[in-house]
Amino acid sequence: MTIKSPFFSTKVVCFVVFSFAFLSHSAYSQCEGIAGADNVALDICDITNISSRNIDLKTQLGSHSAGGTWRDEDRSGGLNRTTGILNAQLIRRSGTYRYSYTVTTSSGCIDTAIVTVRIGGYTGVPGANTSICNTESAYNLFEAFNGDFLPPQIGGTWVGNTTSLGLSNNTLNTINLNPGSTYEYTYSIPAIGSCPAPPDVKIFVTIYRSPRAGTPDDVKLCSNELNSYTNYNLFDGLVGEDAGGVWRESGTNELDDTDDTDSVINIQNIYNTRGPGFYRFTYTVLSDNNVCVDQTSVLFITLEKQLDYTGATLQVNAPICENERGTTNFSASIRNVVAIPNGVYTVTYTISGNSTVFSTTQNFTNNVFTFPLPSSNFNTVGNYTITILNIESATTLGICTNIIPAIAADIVINQIPQTNNASLLINSICQSTNAEVTLSGISNLTDGDYSIVYSLSGSNSLANQSITITVRAGVASFQIPDSQIPNVGNTNFIISRITNLATNCTNTASIVSSFLIKALPDVRNLSVAIRSVCKDQPVVVELSGLGNLTAITISYSLSGANTSGVQMVPLLVNAGRATYTIPNSLLSNTGTTLFNLQSLTDSNTSCLALMNTISKDFVINALPITPITSNQEFCKVQNATVASLVPNGPQYRWFNSLTSSTALPASTVLQSANYYVKEVNTTTGCESGLALAQVVINELQTPVLHENGEKFCGLDLPTIQSLSSNVTSNGTVVWYDAATGGNLLSSTVLLRDNGIYYGFDSTSANNCLSTTPLEITVSLTNCDVTPQFFIPDGFSPNGDGVNETFSIPDIDFIYPNYTLEIFNRYGSLMYTANKNKPKWDGTSSDSKTISNGKAPEGVYFYVIHFNKDGISPKQGRLYLNR
């Protein structure tokens, strides 16, 4: 039999070419048919029949050579490749399958026969109603068949009779189906070959509700935000959960194991007691049916510590000089942090002048993180800023935003000083003077302090001296101390080394200049004389002992009462003497001033004399301050004199004109006029200016009493104010109880009958009183007669302090000359009352028939004699009650 497959044809040809190159075509044709009949077709329809388990495919080959090899070309899974027996019940899908049988002879012949088998459909035996949970997202509907029977073939078609919602081939997603509902599904397989389609099968699925433990929303918190999580409800971490479940935790002790309703925890306390980490809390809801299982959700609370790098500093290499770059290992350290856990961290940073963001992973150990810096980034002189961008732990969860302040430091590479174009300028100087040196042509040096090493030769010789100079804008000025150049003549100055003190970078140099030293003038006999003066008088300075000098310039300053900066004054010298008047503008203050002669220069050589400061004191006596006075007023009654003027004392002199030179005696009586005062210092004789005081002598007239102005009615309770209303004055009337030395009476004081009062006119401006007072004797009896007035009808002199005496109120004001006679019932006189003794206390003091004693209780009679205007006496009775 010929092999139709190209693969087998190629193999046969290859075999023939290399093994039997000399065989004839007739020999090759002898291999055909040794595997049996080819392309045999067989239909197997009754899958459940026990015969379908044992189908011998060899019987389909007809005549064939034994010992061949079976192959399941379509991998149906039902062929025993050793025996060639086909078990159709093992084939899971209805369809057409090919099985090959290949025979290879010892002579090298190869032949293959194909048996084609069509497997009919089988839809199985459905089981009873199936119950599943509504959480099944991929339920296999084949699980709903009766397992006691041959399972159905796959590959058929499923149809949802109730709904197709959630159905995909044989997979059912129940999530969107209604719990408590039963759904119908049909399974069918089409006919194939001579095999008809098997009967459709219907299955029924009832959906049960699963408990919902919710979808966890895991909590991820940083340590800096836990203050608001001290009362955290775990249900806040679930979505869509059923109520009534139970929370359990692992190791935090935050939940009460005896209380299944406890769901509140203190996350802050978890962190405080257990630190950062993962904490698991499970929520379990029990199923209310036997179909669905209990459901559990796991809520993870992840706590991470916020790392605070506040106060962190970056320590880098100390500044180096440019000639040290090749031997320097550059590195940086983050320091001065607190409580950063040891471990692996990644730091990202930048280096100024380079756009690259660098990253390094090292260990943080004991709050120090040290990392190397690539030396290739520091090839030239300059400042390189290392800036930390981020610090991240290798174990970070990314929950916290760590506190990273600005952390930076500079790598400084300094230039060595270069003086190739430098030059020196040193002017001639006088002996004992520092030599001023100007070093220029050094613009390539940065501004700052430098140390130079220099030597001297010539009239002065000195080796390897060091001095600090300051360079500004390419120039430095400094001095050679006069102690190093004491000798007159030419001296050479040589600089051999220069060092930048800010960087300690150093270099050799060779800079040379020479200068002249001149001799000083001789002032060993110099003296100064100054006389004391009064303020604003000229102060003359006399200099002597100047020897042969002919022209000088002096410098001086003032100290003490007057101070000044250094004054420079050129003077001509005559016979060893010179004078100078200090400008008044420098002597504005009085007191002791020191004239400090600081230097003397020979104007011919410009050399300064070697001398100590010569100080001479003098006094500028103060002019007394012009007295402070003011216009003054006096009352005429005071008889004021010059001694009364203010100010006064032995240092003051008063004059009655601006031009007078004769002071007024202190006893001079003052008049209304202008007076002038000045102060004289009796020690220095200095006088102040004159001050004007205008003096006024005031005189007030005696007040005038209105006609009958001293008469009042006592019933009206007149006061001092009533008296003031009855007089005329130019000012304000004030009243005293005596003409001199009396007491000032208030306006509310009640007047006394026959009282004497003294009134003075007064002014508040100068407190003056009239010279003569107005004397008034007051009468309180000027009252109109009234037809009736109150007469008591009894009294009780029993010692209780109430109604103890009998009197007629205010009768003395209306009838000042009245008399009151009191009689007993027998007509005997008991008491006589008048203005001077108006009250009867119940005794018989005026009776001539009864001894003086207490009158008994009873009725008494009175007679009032008015003694005015012919008014008839009045009789009445009263009762004495004890």
C-alpha cells in the first residue's frame, strides 16, 4: 500500500536512496498492503452499549501483517495502542477520529493504513435538581448529571431556558442570578454520520444565597496619622458585608474574645506596643443554608513608621587644594539624625554642574549613612554642591512620606595662589614708622586673607618673617613693623611664599622691592602751657622747647569735657616757640578738658617726632544758666519785697532796668513794674544773662452789704450762701469766723442768731483777699407773724428719751421776746420759759409754793405772752404723763 502522506513518502524515498540504491522498482511495490485496507470508515452510535467499550479496529483492516504499531492521530483518548482495541466510552466528544496502523518489515518495507471512526452523540443522564451558591462564578453544568451513569460527552450546546444570564458554553456564573430561584438549562448534541442526534437533556439549578463577608479595603497607615485611629471600627475596612459576623485578630489583643460584637480597635496602641508591621483581622459570616459555605474576609492593617530626617546634615570632604585632587577619595555622610533604623537605604542625590541624578545603596548604621562620591565629577577648581533628593529604605512600603529637609553640602576644591604678575610698591618712610607696602598685580587671587613669608636685606636685615595680608580686588596693603626696620638707609623687601589662609593652599613666590628710611626730629624738651578761661573766651596753646625746628605740623585731640577727633595744625616756629588758639567750635562744653598733643611733624622732612602723647588740662568755666522766672503777682496786703521774687538766693541779683549795674536790696518793696534777674558764680565770677519778670501788685475792695442784708428768718434755715447773696463784690466773697486767723466757712454752714461773720472779696487767679473785711452780725428773727403755730398738748418726762420736754417749736423766731408760764391746777406757777430757756422738763423750778422737784402726773395750764405788736396772751392746757 502506498503512503499518501508527504512525510511518509519522504521517509520511504530516503530509505530507498540510501539503503537500497540498486533495487529495482518491482521490489519496492512488494511493500504495498501489508498494513491492511486503507481509509476504512466506521460509525459507533450507541455509546452506552457495553460493546462500545471493546471495538477491535484490527477487524477493520482486513488482511494485514501482525506486529504493527497503532497511533491515535486525533488523540481521542479511547485507543489501546498496543492491542488496537477502541473504547468509545472513553472518547469525551462526538466527532470523527483517525487511527493509523503502521507495519515495518525486516526488509525495510513500511506501510500505514487509516481507520476512520465517527463517534455518535451522547447527552448523559441528568441528576436531581442541583443546588449551588450564588458566589459560583464558573460552575460546570456537567456537574449536574447523575454520576451513576456514563457521563455525557462534551462539545454540545447549552441553552438557558429560564435565562441565559451568566451562561457561557457549559460554564455558569451565578453572581447575577436571584437566590431562591430555580433555572432550567438544555444540553444537546447534533447528529453525525449515520448516528442520529441523542435526546436533549434538561437540568435544573437552584440558587442559594451565600453569606457576604465583604470586600476588604486593606488599611495602610503611616505612624504620623494614627492619632485619629484610636477608635477604629473594623467594619470601616469592609465593603458589602453582612451584619452579624464575628471579628478575630492575631496577636494584637485589641478584640475581646468573649464579645462576638467587638469590632473596634486602637491602631495607635497597636503601633505603640508592637511597632510597624502587618496585622491581620478576619471577619467570618456563617451561612444560613447547607449549600453555601461560611465566608471569611481578611482585612490587613499595615503600619509603617515615618522616618524624620529633621536636623540631618551632610558631611563631605574638607576643602582641598587643586594639587590634592589625585590623592583624595571623595565621600559624603548623612549625620545628626535620630531613630533611623539600621538597614539598607537608597539615597539619590545631585552634584552641581552635572545633570545626572546619582543613586547609591548603602547601610544606615547608628544613624549614619556614608557613601562614596565619583571623583570624576571634581576635575576643576570650584564649589560642588551635593544635594540629597531622597532617602528610601529598602523595606519601605511607600505608605509614609518621610520628612526630608534640605540636606546639602559643598565639596570645595581651591586654587593654589599664583603671583606671576605681582609687583611691590613701598614709599620712603621716617625712622620708627611702619612701612606701608602695596602688593598689586594679583587679580587672579580671590579676595581674602593670605600669609606671606618675606625677608629683608640692606640697611636692615631679617630672614623668613611671616605676616597676614588681606587681598581685595587684586591688591593687598600691609605694613612692615618699625621694629624690623630701625636703621636709616635703603632696605630690600623680598616675598618668597604665599599661602591662602582660608584654604591653606600655598605656593612659592619671588617678589622684590626696595625703600628708604629717613631720620626723626628731636623734641625731647617740648612742653605745653594752657590757661583756664570762661565759656566763649579764647583758649591759647603755648608750645616751647622746639629747638631748631622752623616749621611743624602738630596733631592733637581733646578729651574730657570737650572731645574731638585728631586735629592737624601747621605752625611756624620762632626761637623754639609756637602758639595756637583752639577753635571755639571744638569747645562747646564747660568743664575740664585735656589737650592731648599726639604728634609733631617736621614740615621740611615730613617725619613724625618719636614722642609720647603730652596732655595738658584746662578748665572752661560754665556761665550760669539764665535764671528761669515768670511774671509774678502779689496782693497788696502781702507787702512783697525783692526777697519775695522767684528765683531768690545769694547767687541771684535783681535789677529794675536792663542797663543797671547796681542790684536791688532784698528789702526793696515791690511795685507794679519790670524787674530783671541774673545769676553770678561767686567762685569763677561768671555771670548769666538777664531774665525779665513783670510784677503786678493786686488790691481788692471790701464787699458791700445790701440794706438789711444781715436779717433772716430762722425758719428758713439760712446759710453762709444766703449771706453771700446779700453782698456785692468784684470777685468771690469768702467768709471767716474771725477778722484775722479765722476759719474759712463752707457755703452750707447754717447761720447763727447774733453770730458775727467776716467777709472778704477774693480772686482765684492770685488768691488775693480784700485788705479790710466786711463785718456782719446776723439776726434770725426777721420772720412774719403767723396766725397759728403748733403747741403740743402733752409730754412724758419718764427718761426713755422720747418726748422728754415741753416746748413750742420755732416760737423764738416769730416772737423773740415771748414768755411762757406753766401753772398747776391750783394756780401755782411751776415754770417760766423764754428764748433762752425754751424747754420745761417737768420740774417745778419756778414755783414759789412748791419745793423744787418733779411735778406729778396730771393736767397743767400755760399762758403765752407774745410781747409783740400788741398781741394778746394765749392760754391753754397740757398733760404731763409719767
